[in-house]
Amino acid sequence: MTYTYLLILALIQGITEFLPISSSGHLILASQLSGQPDQGLAIDVAVHVGTLLAVILYFWQDCKSVLTGLPRLLTGRIDTPGSRLAFLLVIATIPVIIAGLILKLTGLSDMMRSTAVIGWSMLGFGLVLYWADQTSAADKVETDWSLRDAITMGLWQALALIPGTSRSGITITGALKLGYARHDAAKLSMLMSIPTIIASGTLLGLDLASSANAQLARDGAIAAAMAFVSALAALAIMMRLLRSVSFTPYVIYRVIFGALLLYIAYS
């Protein structure tokens, strides 16, 4: 794998990890157009680390609150904003972990990684995002996040295991249907990504542990740095735009991109 292609993959992953447009779909297309093989577990772990650091930095005040609340949560006390947020994030992450383990143990996760599946998911869930965006009551803010809402959004997040769905896109969809305003829906989605990325990155890291080498470490460091920069920029732009722009541009992009993938899959 050349450094140029490595940088392209890192940029794609970093930008699309948090935008509601699916990173898996873009990585599939990059592979199709370039004829390059799958990037491998080492790069997957590296870009996960890069995007994780980006979202933590962007939402540092919330992350700091969670960190200070974790000790209280571990002793069974949910009596501060930080411990409450930490509790709700844990609850929201449980469905995707259970679903992910089931898919991994049954082998279904590999079976779903086809261009056709990604294309239909890109298109279909893009339209669902549009429906949720247009019908949302938009009368709830992030501080209204409840146990019921965390469970509901966690179940929506489990759907992101279908390649092409987009983790951020499907959790934003769930938040919009619960009545959250666009900016608040996106923020909750981004905060939910932190424990999810930690869980998936840890799983990938365990798979990789026995095969690491110096070259992979260098490639991974480059990929992580580029993913961090691109993810941070994508986050900042999206969160700013959502104060005045709907999700419609992302939906249009998803429909066009999904149609392109379906054309590739069936031609």
C-alpha cells in the first residue's frame, strides 16, 4: 500500500466517520476505483484512534464532565451531570456491542460487506434521515436526554452494523424522531460515538495484537494523524452548519452515492 493511498483512506475515514454519509461506502468505492486491496486491521485501528481523539477534543468539556462522573457511577451514584451522562452513554452503547458480537460470531458481518448492500443502505437510510429531519418536533435539547431516549438511540445505533448505514446518520435519525433539534441530535450522536469507537477499536486491536510490526506501526501513525485532522475539520464544519442548514444536502449526496454503488454492483 502506497503512502498516497494510505493518506486517501485516512482522509476518507476521518471525514466520513462523523458526517451522516457512511464511511464504509466510501472506502468500498475507493477500493473499487483504485483496484487496491482492503486496508487491513492495522489501518482500521489507527483511523479509529484518530477519529476518537478528534471527537474527544471537540467535545472536551462534555468528556471532562464524563471523566469526573465515572468514579461516582462506578460506586453506584448517578447524582451529578457527569455521572448521569456517563451512565446514559454506557446504556446507549450496550445494544451495538451485543449486536456486533452476534454478527462477528455468526460470520454475518463479513457476508454483509458487499457493494450492493452498502448501496441499498446508503440510499434507503438516507431517505429515512430525510423523513426524520422533516417530521421532527425539534423541541428537545441535549439536557433532555433520558434513559428511555438513550435506549432508543442505542437500538438505532445497532442498525449501523449494516454496512452503508452510517453510525452518525442512523443515531441522528433516531434523535430527530425523538424530537431533538438538529444540532442537539448531532451532538448526542457524536458523544455516543466515543464509547462505540473505543469498543470497536479495542476489538480490532485484539485481533491485530499478534501480527503488529514496525512498518504497520509507521503506516498506522500516519493514518491516525490524518484521520484526526480530517475528522476534527468535518466535525467543526457540520456542527456549525447545522445551526442554519438541514440534513437535506447530506440526503441528496447519499441518494446519488447509493445509486452509483448500485450501478457498480449490478453492472
